[in-house]
Amino acid sequence: MNNLEELLTRVHNPEVRPLIRDGHRAYASGIPRAAIVLTWTAVCADLIAKARVLAEDGEPEAQALAKEVERAQGLAADTDGNRRGTAIPIMLKVERTILDTALKLELIDSSQHVQLARLQEDRHQSAHPSLRPLGELYEPSAEYARAHLLAALDAVLIHPPSQGRKVRESFAAHVADSGFLLNAGHLTNTYFDRVRPAARSAVVDFAAKHAVLQIEEPTVALPADVLADRLADCLRCFADRDVTVVEQAMAKQMGKLAVAEPGVQLSALARLGDLPAFWRSVPESLRGLFEDRVVQIGTKDRTLVGSLTANEIKVLGLVTYDDIRKTLPGLEVAFAKLHFRTKVDVIRLRPDPYYASYLPEIIGQVGSYDSGNSVMRNAVAPCAPFLDTKSLAVVLRAWWDNNQCWGRRVNDALEEVYQATAHLGADRDTVWKPFVEELGQYPDLYEDVLRRFGWTGPVQTISGQE
């Protein structure tokens, strides 16, 4: 349950805060009728203020309401008493229709309309005792007054004057902007935390639809795949706030994904496969299809090396996740059977401790200086921070034993890997020394390595330098 006192601190309009605080004080003082009347007054004041903001943005429904309010205010200031009296019926009409107008403006949804209509009715019962049959006084309970306070705050008072449609349009424009930068704090605060639940759902549904199905958006001047990638990143941020909302939004798209083109299905897996919410929304039948796709990718690489697309390589990169390996057991088999150059392409995308055990085998398969340089730069160096002393020794042995890894700019690669193993502390030099000592037969290389490593004198005289 929402904390009433915490919600009071989040009231958006500073001019409305005194009204709702008075309502809360009446509730806390045991005067529920007064609390209900003041709560409805706060809701009316807030919705009128929001309508004025939207009127300035050119919203026709809001402009009509704002015009009526301004007419009533003008009459209320008239010096003629008769004319002043005509302001009241105008405001009563505004009050009668304000919830319907708010619904049209998307300031509230249909469920909130029902809740606030109850508040409106109870306000009338509280303010006009004569409405009760046989002259009975309306006696709402304190719990009833509290429920109205919570409904008013949660549905209206804590939110800025934003419409679901306009929030979604603003979100789409933000993501499609040429200067788009993903800042999780800004994104979630603007389009998730501080918008109404209906607007939030509209934003997340929009993101899920395009991230999963990679379809063209007529209002956005971006290629479908670029837009989908950006929106997938947004979904990750939203999932950190409320994973259930993201799961529900993606689940709505699974029926369409199941009958989409194979390329779209593969793109969705590549783009969203590392998101747990994605897997919780994927039906079992689609998981089986993804497994078949993975097996197909592995077979394709064995048949024609270097033929994998960027999305196929991304899919194979999911092998580093324990849960995904259980869901798609073919991943591990497919990765293990890849050509070593394709393995390097996969590792380069997102280095991970999982790949450490594959490095010696990959190094051993190098057959040219160019391949050796690529393996060291794109696989060994990025994974070096994940090596322990034992695995580092095995990697270095494989490296030293394959002369095709000692081609162009090998000293740069040696230095890069050495620096990347600094996490081993003093044990780093203990592992490296025997291998560097083997370079003694190549004086130029040996001296350059000592200099790059910051070692002075022969290897035998060096003791654990950091």
C-alpha cells in the first residue's frame, strides 16, 4: 500500500499542496466529511491547473475548459453583484464535467475516473446533508476518507500535466533524436517514474513492440533496426524499475514474433537475449525455435567460415549466461565447434570469464601472424582480467609454443596482457618470469619486454615488483 504521508510530499502543483494537506489534517483529526470535501477541492484545482497547461500546448478540450474557467473568474471579479452571481453556475458546470474532460485529455484513465467519481459523489453527500433520505446525515468512516485521499494523490495530484499519448510521442522523439544518449537516470525519471501508470504503460509498450518486432515507425526517421536497438536499451532501464511491466509489455508481442520472419526472430534474440524479462515472456514453443536457430548457426559456421552475420554472432555471445545455456543447450555446443576466428569475433563483443578455458585452444589454432595478432588483441587481452594464475600459465604456454603468435607488434600485445593481469598482485610476476626468461635467446625482444614490464636487470634477479 502506498504511504499516504510520503505521497503528500510528492504533490506536483505547489498551489494545490495546501489544499490536500488541509484534507489530510482533517482526516488525521477525525473529521472525515471535511477531509472528503477538501480532497475533492484539491482534485478540481489540480485538474484545472493541468488543463491550463495543456491548453497552452494547443489541446482543444483543454482550451475549452480553460476558457470557461477564465470566463467565470472574470465574472467573479465584476463589480455588478448580479453578474458576479453568474460565475458560480459556470464553475459548477466545470466541476460536473471535469472528470470526463480529464479522461478525454488522458490525465486519468477509466479506472481512475471511476474512483474519482466516487470521491465526487461522496463530496456531494458530505457537503449537502439534505441529499440523504429522511434527513439522515452522511457519516463516512475515517478509512473511507483515507481511501479517497490515496486515490486522489495516486491518480492525479502527484503527477505532472502529461498525457499518455503525448508522453509516448515525446519518448519516441527523444529516442529518435540524432543526439540521443542513454542516461538511465534521466530516462526513467522523465518517462517512467514521474508519469501516470497509463502513460508509463504506453511508453513501455511502444519500446517493447519495436524492440521485439523491429518494425518501421512512421513518426520516427530512424532505420527500424537502429530504433529497435535503442529501445532495447531503454527496456533494460525500465526493467530495473519494474520488471513486471516490461515482461507484460513484451509478452504482448510474442504472438507476432512467433510468426515473424526468421531474420526478425533472430534479431530479437540477439537484441534482447541477455534480458531476463525477455525469457520470462517467451513461450516454450518459441524457445524451441530459438534452440533450432542456434544449432543452425553452428552448422553454418562449420560449413563456411566467416559467414555469420552480426546478429548470429551476438546470439552465440549469449553462451556466457548460465541461465541461457540451460534454456538453449545448443549454445555451448555451437560455440565449442566454431572456427577459432569466429570464436574471437564472439569474444570481442563482450569478454567474459566463461571464455578463459577456450583461450589456449584458440591460440593453438593460429596459423598466421595476422591471425595471431587478432587473437591476442581481441580475445586474450580482453579476457586477461579474468585469468587466475593457473589459467594465465596455460595461456602463456600456448602463446609461447605457437610462433605464429609472435609476429607484428607482439611486444605491444605482451605489454597489454601483462598490464591486464595486474589483479593477480605479486603472483603475476611469478607466473610471467619463466616465460619471459625463455626470450633470452632474442636479446632485442627480451630487453624491450623487460622495459615494458618495468623490470630491471635479468629475470632471475627480479623479485615480485609492483
